[in-house]
Amino acid sequence: MRAYALLALALLVAGCPSYDRYTPVVDEDGLVAADRFAAYGTEQAQAIAIGRALGSAFTGPGTENRLRQATAAVEYAKTLPGVSAAVPDSVGDFVTVTFKSGWKKVITPIADGVPADRTPGLPPR
């Protein structure tokens, strides 16, 4: 009987989900490399730069920290010439950007350690 109780406890603990929502969002496995995507065009380079600004502003979990992170990315997006609007997600995991061409893109954090301003293909401000 005791063995069944230990087995049930082990299964219960193993079945507990992780509440880390940030790591799966930042994971870039299987995606086109950021610098390669930036080479596709000016708007793509700006999208990568905004993602890098979003990723570099990460200070930890929590709603307030994520809101500060998204706000920093929105402020950076407003400095780019091709962006007409940038709206943070209410939870702060991503930013929705509308470019002057009409292209709308949801941008997730890119935590590759490259500063946003060093993204290849960015137009001069």
C-alpha cells in the first residue's frame, strides 16, 4: 500500500505543469535565424530589431516586468521609420506592429544577445 502511495505522489509531482511561459516564447529552435530573416527586407529587419529590443528588456517574470518589457519594445518601435503603430499584448509576451506598408506582424522576444541597433538591414533613422 505504501508503494502505491509513493507511486501516486511521484506521478502527481511529475504531472505538475511548469508555469514558465517565457522560455517557450523565446525559443527560436526551428525558425529562420534572426539575421537571415532580417536580410529579407527593411521591414523584416525592423521586426527583428523590435524583437531584440523586446528580448533585451526582459528583467524577470511577473506582470509588471512584462509590461515594462513590452513598453520598452513599443518605444523602440516608434523610433523606426517604417512603423506606423505598435501595440503591446495585455500580458506582455509580444508586441503587434503595423508597418506603413500595411503589413501587420506579431513580434515575440528574441534573446540572442545582439543589440537591436546592430540588426543588419535597418534603415537610418
